[in-house]
Amino acid sequence: MNLNSFIHSIVKLIIVLLFLLVTSSTFSQETEGATDNSTDSPTSTTEESASDFVAVPELAPLSPLQELLLNDVGYSFIEAFATIRQLYLEDVDDDVILQGAIEGMITALDDPYSYYMEPATAELENETRTGSYSGIGVNLATKSRQEATTIEITRINALGPSKRAGLRRGDIFKKIDNIDVTEMNLDELVRLLRGDEGTAVVLTMYRPSLDEELEFVIVREIIDIVSIESTVLPDKVGYINLLSFFNAQVAEKFTEKYNELLEQDIEALIIDLRDNGGGYLWQAKDIADLFLEEGTIYWERTSTSLTASDATKEDTDNTTMPIVLLVNGQTASSAEIFAAALDENDRVYIIGEQTFGKGVASEYYEFKNRGAIQLTIEEWLSPDQNSVSEVGLEPDLLVTDSRYPQVLEISGTGGTPGQILKLTKEDGSIAEIKVDEDGFFNFSESVNYLDNLPEEVTGDAYVDLVGDAILTEAILYFKSLE
């Protein structure tokens, strides 16, 4: 018998033994149940009735392990695992290849919102869910949705170490502890930023307003996640910046902030959903419910059902409050459903950019090895059963978000070393780009960046009534109603 036949025989024996073990255990449990039930039935019976009514225990449905063993591909998976362990040239780490197999299964779904987290990444996710973490105190977003790379700061915690170190929103990550992070995805970068409280991290950041790279040394601290900011604007306009629904107390805190604004006699309300990536839909529903007397808030579509979630139909004084929602390209998931719920129930006017387009719900499942998967399990539809997936929401008034630097970047290769390339810009001016000794060229310039714009921080709401184009349009809209 050759080695391949031997391995095949061993694998087959293991599979048969596993199947018999699982099956016999299941059958034993079912038989015991049948025996126990029979003690309550008559003990005497005729031979004919015994023949006609023989109690046959029902077999339980196949377990996932049994289904795997009976499936040709599943059988081959176990064969592949055994063959790799026995024959691969180098030493094999079982955990590494098995985690690779899990990642492969999730990747095969071709779903950008379903993914596997190794134990280290899952630990970071759990930290975020608790409402605090050890890090530098910034909110991040990717500049490229398609490539999910090039990560910039969108918000800085007012009490965190990043603010004290001098980081600014719009700064773009280049290196972390001298590791190039320009091609990293968001999860990979966050993993590098977080760490034990009191440890230092060295950041190399590109600042578009200066067109140069800056270095910062920041000591990590415990950061409390703040989800809501508020203030009162001129003309009795209330403003609430709803940063995330990823907190079990968001609706409660929102209500508190809103009531505080009502005590200050506001006559209109702006809810800022820009950069709100979603979170718990039930929290979004509870907030939407504040402003709806009746109607459907959203529909939930699973693989087997379609269910409506309606307003509670309680009497409320909030159903006539004029409301404007502010959105941008990073407004996503439950934040989009929240906006659609109020929009299709004719309760709001929406100003800003086309939203991200994520209309599905992903559930978090933790495994025995402390790893976890985020798995898409349902789709959320608007009150009119419209899907926002891949398309997002189109605002009533389209306005570009002017709070962040817009960066013009051009790069390439194949030029002649020392060659000067000329770029004609939209305003007619000409920029010169010099090709380096390797034939590579690169040009980067900030566009429409407000150098004197104060930093936007977490805590009490910061607003820019001059440079924030979307917010300015919201205030003009309320004036038009007078």
C-alpha cells in the first residue's frame, strides 16, 4: 500500500468513527426519550396491537458535523487537512491553516460585510462594544470605498492624547511604528493603533494643508466612546451630532440631549448623521420613534420572512418639529435606515452627499478559539420597501461635505528620470511634476481646504457656521420656512 492510499484509509476510518460516534449518541438520546415516554402508556396489549403499533424512535436531524462527513466536498476538506499535515514540506501550524479555511469559507460568500476575525482582531471588536478601549482617541474612515485603503482621521476625542499631540482631522496615515500602512485596511490599522495603556506609538501622518509628512509620538490611554454631541445654533435651531448607533444607551442619551434642547426653546432641529457608520438598529428605531406618531419604520428581510417594524403610535409633541438630517458618503447601515424611515414618513429634509449604501445587518458570532465572524443575516428595507444596498440614499439637496480637505493625487511610473511633467489644473494654473531616478512621479495637493478651520472634537458639539457647507444649507433651509 502506498503512502497516499494509507492516508486515505486512515482518514476514512476517522470519518467513519466520528460519524458512528455522533450518530450513536443521537440515536441513544432519542431511544431514551421513547423509553421514558412508554412508562405512561398501558403495559398490557394484545399481540396484534403490539405488531401494529411498534414504537420506532425518530432520528434527530443531522448535525453540522454529520452533514460535513456525508458531503463529498466536506470529506475532501478533511482529506486535504490530513494530507497537508502528513506530506507538506515544511512544519504546519494547524491553527493557521484551519483559520485560513474559515477565512476561505467567508470569502467564498463574496459578501464585503461578512468576514472572519482572528482572536486578536475579535478582542479589539469586543473592546469597542464595551464602550471604551486603550488607544489614541480618533475616529477613522477610508478615503477609497472600492479599495478600502488610505485611511484618514475624521474626528478627534477632546480629552484624548491625539488632541494634545496635535493631530488634526483630515490627517492621513502613512506609517505606524515605521510600518507602511498606506495599503492596510481599517481593521489592520486599528489593531496597530490600539495597545496597552501607557505604551507609546509613533505615527507618520500626511497633512494635506501643508503638503508634508509629520511625525507624532503618542502614549495610549483609556478612551471612552462618546456617541452624541449637542448645542443650540442661532435662531433657536437645535443641533445633535449622532456619531454612532453602536451603543446600547444611544437612544436614551439622544432623548436626554433632545429634552435639554427643548428646555432651551428650540423651534427646529438638525440631526447630523455624517460619518455615522451605523450600529444597533433597535437603537435607531427607538430614536426614529420619537418623531413618528404612526407608520412603518423599516422592514426586516431574512432568508425566510419579511417583517415590518412600526412606530408605537404614542401621542407625542415631537411629530411637528421641523427636522433636517445631514448625511455624507460615510453615513451607512442603520444610519441610512434611520434617515429613510423619517424621510419616507415625510418627517425630514435631507441635505448632504449620497450615502454609503449598506442595507444589510451583520451579526457577531464568537467561536471557541475566541475568534469570531461577522455574518450577514438579514436585509433592512425602508418603509416603502426600498433597499439602500449599493445605492445609498440621495439627499433632497446635494451638497459636498466641505469639512475635510479634498486631495488631488496623481502618480505613475514609466517616465524618464529627471523629466518634468506639466499638469493643467481646473483653475488654469500649471503644476510641474519631476520624475525621479526610478521613473516614478507623484503629485499631491489639497483642494478647497480651510486652513483656519478649528479642529472638530468629541465632547460638546463643535459647529462651523461658515466653512461647513452642508450645515450652512440646513440653516438657510429653516430660514426659507419662515
